[in-house]
Amino acid sequence: MNAWLLVGLGVWLSAMLDPFYCLFFCGFASLYFAFRFPKTWTSALFLGLALLRLGFSCASVEAKPGEYTVYEVKANYALARNGRAKIVLYQVPNAAYGDRYAVQTLEPIHSLHNLSLFSFEAHMAKQGVELYARDPVLIAASNSVQARIFRSLQARDDPFLLGALYGIAEKESFFATLGLPLVTLFCFGERWMRRRFGSSWSRPLTAFGVIGYGIFFFFHPALIRLTLVQLTKWHTDDWRLAFAWPMIGYVLLRPAGALDLVLVVPVLWTWIHQKGWSGRNQKPVQLLALALLQVLFFSQLDLVALVLTGVFKKGYALLLIASLLPVSWPWLAWLKRLPDQTWLTWTIRSTIPFLACALCFLACVLLGASWKKTIRTGLLSFGVLAASLFFDPFFHVYMLDIGQGDCALLVEPFQKSAVLIDAGQNVFRDNVATVIVPFLRSRGIRQLDAVVVTHNDFDHSGGVEELQKQIPVRQIVTSRDERVDVDYPFVSLLPAREVQEENDESIVSYFSYDGIDYLWMGDAGVEIERQLLKQYDLSKVDVLKLGHHGSQTSSDFSFLAQTNPQLALISVGENNRYGHPHPRVIQNLRNLEIDTLMTKDDGMVHIFSLGRFCFVESAKGKIGMLDRG
């Protein structure tokens, strides 16, 4: 294989790794290059480029109060920088490129973290942005050409136009991420100029045209790569150099962009095209690759957009041209809404077996496997995905991260049953629409066998009515005397009790599976805990979901000591106005050496068991195991 190809792939792969693992990879790869090309510069070049990219990615600057300039505008926020320091600006609806803001207070970005769902905090962290400005003050509105163009287009109130030119959209889509339709328009222009004037003129003119567009509009990552490709092809006709140089240049310019779709998709496309297969054979491999990337990056599969990729590319470009013309057609507004429609779209989570098969498919594409073997591996990936979704032998318990509220999902093996405990709402966010239903669909759950409503507080029961409108629910449990219709032990403890306040009315659920015992306390307080200890032996509890979000009204020291769970769970929102969890409760858990996971710190918590094995993971990366009693 060509040395430049290997160097390009090596630098790209190293950019996907954390700094610690990147150093190990660079060491081993350098040795490989030294043995593979002993009389060339390959090893030193690779090591130098990989370490240079690593240096760029680690050279982060801590943001401090001061003056910041807007460099990117999004639907609900803007990004601003002061030198190399970057922050998020909220509540700046009229922000334009180049506007300057005074920032006095900076706070960490916090968002919900749920498996398979989008996390704004994680998205920003990948771009090196970890803080947001509290109450930014506009110092000076920019009067640059770029700002004036942006304001004039913004005044037209055309979401399609802003999305196409600036990437401003309420919801990120697979094809919008690829930079369509801008890339399509520039590529059409380049091919037209190449036929008229030759590649010696078309390549540099396209590259400089893209650079000019970026100066006056916005440099979408797809345009960065397009510029690098055109400049490389202007210099050489060797496809291997045209493959490697833009890849290296892109990760140097965007050190955290190794997994950007605008890089991944063209890399796969170029490699598939150079394998010597006929156009008829290339198409199904490309479709399989796109489908895999949709699931891996967006946890969804859009069959219409997938099959009609070529039509969508050209259609988006024509819509953009029509939107820029000073005329209005009645049918244009209807066509602009088409890209946001979803006719055959499924929300799908990527499972570990699917990931393994997907990696095998990508290896077949990159390592020269035959066409038939590549197709079989791709189809096998989706077969394994379907099997792992609908023939899952694990028992699952999910404590969803919905902020200051409660919601937990219990799923029996092979989806024999699915039970939800609470569906809390939030006055600032629709948890049902943004978290609960999308997560259920990502798990392939189309019906709930029961919803246990522990009590009538808004942060526990507020979403039940809306949930029933979006997904069938066979049973709503609101009484402590009502039985949950499942085939494993699931009981409501203390149905008859002495109640002093409304929270003490909470349904207390005790359930068991694979030898692991779970106790879900709702908002029950200390008095209910005492009654429970008098009436039941709770010494076998393995997982305790603390009452009332870790409030001081619950989780008494004696209750924690006598239950002595392996794992304590707290569902609580960041910076909530109640001060939950209470420091005394956290200290009691530490004194008793009880491992604790909280949604505000760890995101969603997922417990899954099979036979003698029980595993724990959090959305922020913590993993562990529970001992079976």
C-alpha cells in the first residue's frame, strides 16, 4: 500500500483516540512504518503529523470573563471566542457574526445525558467548549459585510435558507450534517468549469470560491474538506495523495473532527470507488455504509433519505437556488418543508454486537475484501442489530435523566414486558417528547405493559397523560393495592400505612430479577422508612433508589444502614432550587461506603443482568458490576 495512504489513515485513526491511547498508537504505528518503509521518511512524517495534531487538540485555553466575539450562530445559541477560548452564549436571539459581548460570569454547560439520545454538553465538549456566559451584554453589533449579509437573510425568516447557508436548524439531520446543498452546488460549478476550462482552472477557482464564501457567510466543516480536496487535486492527479492530504489537513485544522461525517463519508466513498467494482456493485455498498453511519451517529434509520440520496442532493441544491431568487412561487414553501419530513424513519440504538459487525464491515471496505463478502458483512450487521433489539436476553433497569424528576424503565428479557415507574415533567422542558418517548423508541418499545405512578407530584406524574397519547399503555397503577401484571416478583410494600404528609402516600416498589433485589422509594419520607423496617426484612436490597431525590426528609442513616444496598441511585436535577440531594444524605452514604450514582453527575444509569452477572453503566461512562446475593 502507498506510504501516503498509510500515513493518512494512521493520522486519521490516531485522531479518534484519547491522548493517552493516541500516544501508544503512535508508538506502535511508528515502529510499523519503520519496518515497512525502512529507507524512507514515512515513520518520522507520521509521528510528526500525529503529535502535531495531538498538540493542537490538547492546547485548550480556559475561558475567563472578558470580551467575546461571535463566530458561529445556531438556532437557540451562539458560539463566541476570545483568542482560543470559546464559550456558549444563550438568550442572544439577534446575535450576528462579529458581534462583541461582555461576559462577567461563566458557568459549566450542563445538559441531560441519556443513552442513545443527543447530549448538548457532550456535543460542545467535543468542540472544546465547556462553559457558557450568564447574562452576556452586547457591547457592539458588528457592521462587517458578513454580519450585514447574515442579518438581511435572517430578516427573510426562511428556516430552509438559514439551514442551508449557515447550518442553523432546530434539529440536526444526517444530510444537513454532510453540508448539503452547499457542497453539491460547488461541485456542480467545478465540473462545469472543468469541462469548459480544464482542471488547472476549475480546481483553484473552486477552492478560492469556497474560501470567499466562508469569509462572507460561514465555513461549514464540509467546505473545509472541499477546499483541501480541490487544492490537492490542483497539485496532483494521484488519487492516493488526493485521499491522504485532505484527511491529514482536516484533522490538523479540526483536531476533534476525526469522526465528523463530512470526513468519514467521503473517505468511505473514495475507498469504495477505488476498489475497482462496477457502479452497479458500488451502490449497495454505499447504501449499507450510509445506513450504518445513520444508526451509529444518529441512532435512527431514514430509508427514504437513504434510497434517494442522489435525488436529495440535487433537490436541495435547486431549492437553495430558488430560495435566493427574488421571486416567490406558491409551491416553494411546500418543497422547503420536505427535508424535515420523516416518512420511513425508525429510532434505533446501536448495540455492542451491532458495533462489532459494523466494524467488520468497515474493515472489509478498507482492507480489500471482495464485494460479496463486504455485502454479506453489511447485511449481517443489520441482522445482528434486529436480533439484539428483539431477542435481548438481559433484564434492564434504566433510571432516565430527566432533570429534577423521576422516571425509570424496567424491561424483561426478549421484551416480554416493559414497565415505567413515574413519568415526571418539567416546566421548562417537555420530558415526554424530548426524553421518554425517544428513548422508548430507541429501545424498540412500542407499548408499555404498566406505568406505576408513585404519587401525584408533577415531577413524578406530570407526563403520564401526554405519554398515553404517544404510546399505548395497558395498565396505569395509581394505588398501593393494585398489582403490576408481570411474571417476576414485583410488589407494592406497605399498602396500609400511617401517613403524615402527601409524599408518604408514594407507592414503594420492590422487585427482583436474576437474584438482584431493587427497592424504589418514590418520595416516601423517614416515617415510611421506619414502618418498612418494622414490617419487612430489607437486608437483601441490592439497589436502592433513594426517596425524594436525596432530600433530608428521606434516607435516614438507620434505614440506609439496615438496607445496606450495593448501589444507591438518586434522580435529581443540576442546581435545583430545593438543594437536593442534601449533604447529610450524601455523607451518610459515604460513611456506610455505599456506591452512589446521581443523574445530575452521571446521567442515565443502566443496570442489566443475565443469570449470575449484573452490570452497571452510566451515560457519562462509569461502568461496574453488582454481586449477586
